[in-house]
Amino acid sequence: MTTELRTERASNYLSQLTTAARRYADRTEQRDLNKAVLATSGVLYADDPERVEKRLARLGADWSLARAIERVPSDPAATAGSTLLLPPDVFGRDVLGLERLIGRNNLTPIAFLEEGVLAARPVGRITVRGPGGGHGTGFLVSPALLLTNHHVLGDSEEAARSEVAFAFQDGVGGGPLVPAVFRLEPQRFFVTDRRLDFSLVAVAPRGTQGEALSSFGRLTLSEAQGKVVIGEFVNIVQHPRGEPKQLALRDNQVVDVLDDFLHYECDTQPGSSGSPVFNDQWEVVALHHSAVPKTDEQGRPLSVDGTLWQPDMGEERLAWKANEGVRISRVLGALHAMSPAGEAARLRDEVFTAGPAAPAVATAPAPPESTPASSPPPSANGFGTNGSHAAYVIEDTARLTVPLWVTIGLGPSAYPAATAAGVTGAQPVPSPPAPQLTPPPPATAPAASAPADTATVSAVEKDVTAALVNLRLAQDRPYYDRAADRAARDAYYAGVADLSGDALRRALTGLLEQTHAPRPRYKPIRLVYPWVDLHQDGRLHSIYSGRDFSPEELIRADAAVAETRLARVRELLLHESTAGPAEFEAEFDALEDAMPFNCEHVVPQSWFAKMEPMRGDLHHLFACEPGCNSYRGNFPYFDFPGFQETVRDACGMREDQGFEPQQGKGTVARATLYFLLRYPGLVGDAPREFPEERLPTLLTWHDSEPVTEYELHRNAAAAEIQGNRNPLVDHPDWARRIDFSGVWRH
């Protein structure tokens, strides 16, 4: 705030400056370490791994591919070859862009600037009239409330003689716009917190010239984790020294994260107190509140000429070296802890409720974990309006309002925690074959709107874009690093190598389960086609027929299937609104059967009811054209006498007893044996599943077709992503040492 400060304010502000300087000095060693890691390894390594995990998950980024771009050597002793456990099956270049996330590319979509203009509209210049007056910055965070610093508006009396001006800025032609001035109304609402240096105050609904406050929108605040990490660049919209609105853009790096504060190196100026600090998605990550001043040996702030700074010199004379912002999640936490009553409580609660006036931004934040999947999440960041039939994407899940809410799994959700060490079965999580429904109102459902169709298609297009980026990155990677993989293999099995029989089987089951993290959900377009299932020639080969395809061919084919499925879902929801869950589930199963992806589960999905993590386990997913996929169906593998005389379309042979593939017998045998070890008790000893008496068939196929470099690549790629390995690929001789008798469900 720029002002000739009165005595109490001067004392408070001086105390704030010295406290900020002390916090900054206390973190010197950690901050220097952060900077060193940023310089040598990149932004993915400088912050706490859990924070980086949440950040990448929020952005839809893929850790395995992030590491590939960074070219950071894998630790061969680490199961997955990585230092972080991140959801591996999503990557969204359209959200932030992985190369920009790790600081390698400053190119940004032009929409970034357009979104920034929208995000800047709710930011205004605060003017305090009368004694101790001056200027600061504030921004609307609800339809009625403005957020700024405590040291800008210290009490309700001060707020009562203050006003805020929006659109106090230069226009496109360089001339000034006409600002809209609004009085502050602390008698309606005012709260302040000196420690966190924030004040929240009501604004008059109409400006002095009759302007509507609602026309300037608001910035939706989120308590969600993962909005920014050390090393990222932030953007600040501000009124420095009370001047027209300005922007410090993308050259402002976060260098440290404290419990309540962020430190960043940034071109803010005095008067920027109360400004919003944005990430590249224009989400508010902090409330800017203080410069970190240069100090003498006693910790006293210095002026630009090296003398001791005094408040009566004005902030423009302060020598500063960094900036400090209050983490927005801490501000929201403090608001949660307050207990206003009556109208004040309603106004406070509106801060936590996203509304139709929010400006559009790059991505909508994830709904809070407590929000039921079947409940419509609040409209956020312009991706929906009250009363409209909106559609938008939240973490790759298409939510269509028609007007009932339907959640269709298009991406990751929370993975179940791994069970404790030992011989335990799978901890399956049902994959939602049918949507969770909220009954529609009695009125007839209207036709699906264009925005819903657009958002649905964009979710599929996002998958295609991500898959093609993954494919491009794969082309720059070594296909298979034998030395590194051998070291990783030896470290992985160090505790079980000397066992045999049932003891070896139990130890492997425990190891495979413990190290299976993360657990990607089923979406072959993202990882199977671009990388995991690639052959050395850079193409995909059908596991049963051997036919080869370009990865892009199958990526686009699956995308077309996904779009068609979702179109059918919309039709079903509009015309079958009286159907119950069982009817919907049957319809969705029929859709999948009629329009399969180009991917085969060597252990059929019907054997485990399409549950996760089995459904998305990369070790048993293979490229396979729909003809062969459907021909095999859910028949168990079988070895037919005279097989060569009866082959159907090069896929193999199928009779009531089972199915024998034309190609890939050794590969599917090893994948099936992996599944039996990883998920004991899940496959039944039954004719239409996999009878125990057919184990010799798998072992014979395994022995007759040795492990190829393709399988070694697959095993290493899957291990890199989901953590665990296939013991039958790593140690083919173990197939005869393992006692498989305990793996069947009887």
C-alpha cells in the first residue's frame, strides 16, 4: 500500500516487513538447495514428492514421460525407476504443457492471454480516503466480497471510507478506460486476520455511476492441493503504487513453499499489496502481501540508498530482494474457522461456492473429495452456469448435465492403497460400467445441447492429443536399455531369488502387490499404444494374428469408438430416463461388446467383473484388432490337436473347449501366469474360466517360445509406469520352480 502511514499502521507494517525478512533469512539454506536442484534436475525434483505428485495429477501430466523429457537417469534400485509415485495414465499438453511445466519451453497457447484478461477483470485498485489514506489492490472472490491485505484495510472504520475501482487501466489503443468505482460496505461484512494479513469486505452491488458489480466477475478460490510447486512461474495482476492495472507475467519463479507462505522472485512494486498471485491456469495460489526487504545485520529494512528504511520514506524507497504471498488455502482455512451469523454467514459461504460469474480459465479444479460422484459439482471457472445444461471436463471425467448428472469414467480416479506385505489377494475397485445417476426432475428432459457434445468430444480429443505426444516422446527414447533393466530386475527380486515352490509363489504375490503403485485405470490409448506395447520396428503387432498397425492408427480408431460410445450414452440418457441401474449396466456392457477397443485382456474382463486394478494392469494388455478380440471372447486358452488345419482369419482356433491363438502363445502364457500370481483367488477353476488342469498348456507355451526383446521392453515399460514386474519375463526358469496350486478360486 502506498501512503503516508499513520503511526499505528507504520508500526504494524514495519513489523510485517521484518517478520517476512526473518522468515526469508531462516530459509536461506533450504532455498539455496531448491535453486540448486532446479538448476541441475528441474522443477519435478525441487519440491516435496507428494506436492509434485498432486501438482502433476491436477495438471493431468504423466510422470514417466516427464522423466523421459528431463532425461534424469533412473535409479536401478527403485522398483519403477522413479523417485515419485504419480498417476501414470494421464498427460494433458492442452492444460499446461509438460515442456512448459518443466521450464523447457516458454511457448504458450494464445488462449493463455485471453484467459488472463478474464482473470484480471475482478482485480481493482483500493483507495483509502482520509487520514493515513493511500492505495492497494484487491480482488473479488464472491459475488459480494473483496479480498485484500489486513495492512491495506486494517479495520471496519478504515474500510468504511474506502472504495475500489475496476477497469482502472489503459485500453487497447493506449488511452485510459473509464473506471467503475464501488464503495466498500463493512457494515454488511468485514473480517480481518493480522497474522495471515488478509481482510475480506463487502462491496456495494452498484457503482457510483450505476455499474453492476456482477459485470466484473469473481475469482473462484480453491483449497485443493496441487496448484503450484517450487520452480513454477506465477503471474501477478496488480496496481503498483496505485497506478493503472499492470501484470508481472511468467518471469516470477516460486523459490520456496512454507506452511503458510510462498516466496517468489517477482517484479512487483509497492502498492501491489493485496494482489492475486496466479499459476499458469489462472488459479489463485496466493495473496501477495509483502516485499522481502534487504536488511542490515540487525534485520532492519534498508532503503534503496543503503540507509535504514522508515515508513515515512514510502514503500517506493524500500530496497527489496524477493516477495512473499500468503497461501490461498491458508486464507480459506482461516475463513472456514470463523463463525459468522445470519447474513454474514451467507456471504462468507459464497466464497466457497463457485458461481456463474467466474471467469473462464484453462482447466476446472477437481471437486472436493467429499463430493459424491453422482452429485453435480459446483460450476467453477466458467465451465458451467447455474440453470444451464453445461458440460465440462474435470480430471478427464466427462460430466454431462441433461439435466440429470452422469459420471462416465474417461480417466483416473483415486487408486486403492496397496495392502500390507504378505500373501494377500487383490483389493479390487469396481470400474464403473454404468453411470451413477441422479433421477431427473418430472419435466421431460430437453435435447442435449451443443456445449455438452463439444465438451464430450473435447475429452476424447484430449486423449488423442496426449497419446500422440506420448508417441512422439517414445520415438526419442531408447527402445530397451538392457543394462539398466537388468540392474532394476536384480534389485527388485533381491529378497525372493533363493526361494522355490509355494514359498516363492507367496513371496512373489506379496512383492507384486506391494510394488504395484500407481495403479493405472484402463485406457490403452494413453500408454499401451504409444509406448508399452510397441515393437522394435515402432509398430503395434496384434497379439493373436501378428498383423501390424501404426500406433496412430489404433489411437484414432479407439478415439472414434469412444466418441461413438459416448454419443450412444447421451441418446440412452435422453430416451431411457426411466431405466434403472441394471438396465443401464446391461446397455453399457452391450455397447462395449459391440464396439470394442483395439486392446486385448489376456485374462478376460468378465472373469474379474471389469474391476480395477486388474482392468488397467499393463502387464496383460496387448494390441489386438476387434475381429480377433471378439473371436476369442472370454474363452480360456486351449491347445488343439491339428490346430494348423483350422484357423479363422489368422486369429486362431476356437471351439467350446477354448481358444488357441495363431501368434504370441509364449507371450500370452507369461502374461496369464503373471495375472495368476498377482491376483490369487480371482480366476476360477472352472471350464469357462481357466481350469487348473490347463496350467501345463501355459507352461508348454512358455517353454516353447522364449522371451523376446519385445517382451523385455514391455516389462520394463510397465514397471516404469506401475511399479511391478512380470517374474516370468525376468526369470523364465522360475515357471517350473513356482507352485501355482494356490492361485485358483475353488
